[in-house]
Amino acid sequence: MPHNPTNNTGTQAMTNERVLKVIERAKASGTTRLDLSNKELTTLPTEICELTNLTWLALSHNRLTTLPPEICQLTNLAYLSLSDNHIRELPLAICQLSNLVWLSLSRNQLATLPSEICHLSKLKELHLTDNPLSAPPYEIAQQGIDAIREYFAELEKSTQPLNEVKVLLIGDGAAGKTSLVKQLFGQPFDKDEDTTHGISIRGWEQKVGGRQIRINIWDFGGQETQHATHQFFLSKRSLYVLVLDGRKDERTEYWLRHVEAFGGSSPVLIVLNKMDSNPSFDLNRPFLLEKYPGIREFFRISCKSGKGVPQFKEELLAELNKVEMIGTIWPGSWFAVKRRLEVMDRPYISAAEYGGICQEAGITEEQGRETLVDFLHDLGVAVHFKDFILNAMHVLDPVWVTEAVYKIITAEKMADKQGCLHLNDLGAILPDCCQGKHCFPPATHPFILRLMEKFELCYPVSTDAVLIPQLLPVSEPEFTFAQDGSLRFALHYPDFLPPSVFPRFMVKAHRDIKAETCWRTGVLLEDQRSGAQALVKADVEARRINIWVNGEQCREYLHYLRYLLADINSGFEKLSISERVPMPDDPQRTADYQTLRKCAERGIERYMPDGSDKDYSVYELLGLVQPKDADELTELMRKVGGKDDEQLSPVGLLNDIVEPKITILGITFNLKGFFEKVLARQKQKQQQARR
């Protein structure tokens, strides 16, 4: 139906009239709290500024684009929520709210913040999630008000636009990514082009939109064994180029899901290469555009003949000018540090040396140093590994570190040893001396192994050896496990099961692996405390992880395994997951766990799974996997957080995870909420430890 402005105006008038009545009542009563969320407001009535007693004001989920300058009269405000509006600019008047302690501006259209926001001396929490910020940069804004204050303090000394952006080329091996890069640089086509191992990074200076910008082009190796390590370098606020080989049956959606999982809402250009070999090759473009909103355009080219490349280059440069990273304002001191790091002919430096470089540039506060190195990591200038105990190697060259990892996982010696890597094997795998900076002297070997452990690419099996799950044997070994009568559970990834999920799960659960019974897509586990056993298998084609658990405390152990997977899954953007409860007499049919919980809350006692002609008791299905009491959750908290972790105490968490509604189960526990709460608190604890 066409838009009817008359009806919309009438609705808005009614809304304003109701809001004015609410404000009038609040004024008469002298209230200190006012909630005007979800009122469809497009403007804020100036009458609200007469409520000078207000200490708490919620204006979220409206359609506000601006705020009246009179808002400065609400000098008693301590809490102000403006999230989920359309605000493009923050008025200076808001910076006069001297008693403000908590301010939420998440999910608006803010590109900049006024530096005067730093004058709010009592402000402790400032939320800016999902804003297209360039000043301060989003990477800084998401760290909170202290980082923002440090940023503006540095800006007072000198400023400069960044004018730099990261472009990532992804796709299967031999699709033509390197040939495309050479075409952009005006270099001749080489039909015998060497395969890219790891990452190749090249800088490209171009004039875009009237300004000179630097483009950091990351060309990723496309071999299957290398895909699991891509996750450490794929970043948000970048531009992705997906290169497809027109002669093959390409996994287009596989790569697009990679971008969504790691790159968030970053734009994507799709290149159909080798059109001279297969002119009829194409994709279902309308379908892909609807399903993946990040796609900007499709291109048919041939790197061999150069056909279509000029049009691609023109569109690439035009799209780069729209990437949020372009034009970000940096303090001059940050550029001084960045330049020093870029010219260093070494793959890593110590934390002390990095601190010295910052000190010389005038960055004296630790918060500023951490903010800068995080930004350099996101930009791809350097790679910084947080929470890493070997701080002697604080900032790394990404090519150096990826080359080390790729050399290890592709070494013939590793295939012969079925994934078991001994420290003394590294001398034969990693070259000690060579030209340039890609050398790996013995002193760096322990660091590289610990790095792989941090990335959950391996786990220790002895003091001098690790096991790499993705190099385990493919065939399932012989073992004994009673699947009949076991507690069953499954995680279904309807769109995309990232290749790194199951190997990382094995790394997290490695202490419980029973008698080294593991293979590339499966593992047998035994809880060391209760003796409960679990068989966990990944079905790659079905995009499913299946879990069987038996023995005493089988439910508690299942909850723990679910927590480990929740921890891994939380690191992916836009990853869809359905937790499933198999039917006791028909394991091929399953019910969504969250749907069963909702049925229980609404008093629905029977459930019929899709494709079945039989219904089941919701009570019995949930009873298979639902925590039976608080004691069971207390045991899980101890296993997840440790006995001495006060932040994970039952008293502190039970109110968050116990459903207040009385259901057919009595008390229903929200395990998803529990996992999210625990992971958030653990992340907060890690951040505090870094400070």
C-alpha cells in the first residue's frame, strides 16, 4: 500500500497529545523518573525540559532525530537512555548535564561526538554500540568513556585523517585472487602463478573521492587446511572481495557466511573470474542479494585477458570511499607510532619497546597505548594478541605469524604423525635463517606453540608436545560407548557451521578426552569428577553437532559441554544456532529446545515434531535436559568458573537465570541467559586483569 502522510500526521498528533498529558502529570506530581520509550516520537516536546526534578529519563525506541537545546535544563539527570532512535548529531546542550552518570546512545546514526562530552565528570558509562562513528572511531568508542577522554585529549595536540582501509580477498584456492591483485597493480598475468600460502599483504596508494588513500590488500590462501585460521584476521569495517572460479562448482554461500560470521556488515564485491573459459557461468543474483544484504555488486571478468577488470577497479575504488574506516580522525601521536612500527624490519617487538615508542610520541597513558594497538590490529597494520602471557612478543607482523602456523599444519611430518607436534620437530618445519624477516629461530618456537594454543588450534598432550585437531585421522577409531539409553542433544547450524567450531571444541574439552579417543570429526570424553561420559560428533554435511551423554550427573556434564560450545559460538557474528532435543524413540526427529521452554511457560503440555504423526509430553522432553534444581546449576557454576570465583556465585546469578513464571515444570531455568551472563562476566574479569 502507498504511504499515507495524512494518516501518519494524525497518528503523530495523537502521540504528541498523549505525551504532553504524561509530561503534565509528571510535572504536577514532581516525579523523578519518566519512561517515554516506544512512543513513536519524532520530536521531543520542549515541555519535558520543565521537569527539573528528573533523575531518570528513558526515550529509547522512538524516531528522534534531534534533541532540543533546552534539555540542558534537566541538570539533575543521572540516567538518560536515547538508544534505538535516529539521532545524527548530539547537541552541545547535553554536555551540560553535569550529574549524568549513565548515558545510552546505542543504535543511532551518530558519526561524531562533541569533545565537550568529556566535561561530564560524573559520567561512568557511555554506550555507543551500532553507530557509524568516525570521531571518535568506533573501536575507541566501544571501550567506554575513559578511552574517549584519552582520545580527545590526544586530539588537542594535533590531528590527521587516517585515509586507510583494509580490503580482503577470499575464495577457494586457484580461484584467481592473486592474479586479480596483479591486474589491479598493472602487472602481467602469469598462468603458472604460485599458490598463496597463508596471507600476502600489499599496500596500494590511490586517489579516491579527491583524497589520497592507502589500501591494504590482504590476499588469503584458499586451501581448506587454512580456512580455520582466517578467523583471526577477518575483520569488521573492511571491504571483502569474493573471487569465484567460473570453471568450478563454487561454494559461494560458504564464503558469504564466512564474511557474515567474521566481518559483520562489511560490504562484499563478488567477482566471477575466468569468464573466457566458461562464459555461461553465473549466480542466482536476486536470491543472493536478498539473503546477504552486504553484497554490493557482481562482476564478470577474466584475469587472463583483462576483460572486465577496469570496470571492477572503478567500482572497487568507489565502494572504498564509503567504508566507515575512511576519514577516521587520529591524533598525530598515533600516526607517529604507526609509522615507527611500519618501518621496523622485525616481526615482533616487546611490550616494553612498544611502550617506549608510545612514550616518545607523547602517549603516556596505558589506556591510550592499549587503544592504539587495538586499532592497529583492526586496521591490519599489526597484530596484537590480548591476554597473551608471553608479552615479550607484543605486536606481530601478520604474515610472519600466519606463515609459521601454515607451515606447521601443512608439513608432511605432521601428516605422518597424525597431528601430534613435538617441540623438537619445529626445527625441521620452520626455517631458522632465510632472507628477509620470515625466520623462526628456536627461541620463537615456544611462543608459536602458545600462540596456536591461544587460537585454539592445538592443545598440550605433554610438556613438550601438542595435538592439532584438524590434522587428526579422518576415520573413526574403534571404541566402546553405549549410545542406547544415553541422554541426547544436538546443535544445528541451519545456515553455516564454521569449520573452526569443532576443532576449537576439542581444544577446550581436551582434558576430558578419554584414552586419546578422538578423530577429525568426533571425540569421546569423560568427566574427571563424576565419571559421566560423552560422545560428541560433528556432521559437517548436515551442519550439526550431536552429543550423547551417559553415567551419573549426565545432565550436569551436558550443560558444561553446551557452555563450551556457547563460548565458541559467541565469537561469531550473525551465526544462527538451534539447540535440539531428539525424540527418545526417534532420534532423527528433534524439537527446538527454546520452543519447548516457551511451550512450558504457556502451559502447552504436548508437542508434535515436524514430520511426525506422534505427539510427546513437553514435560518429559524438557525433563531430559532441563536442570532439575539449583544444586545442579551450582555444580555447573563451579565447573565453569572455579570454586573461588565470586562473580559466578549462585547468589549472584540465580535471579538472572530462574524464570519467574510458574510452568508445568515448576521452575524453568534459562540456561541460554546463564551462559551469556557467565561469558560476559568472564570477559569483564579479563579486561580488568589487563588493566
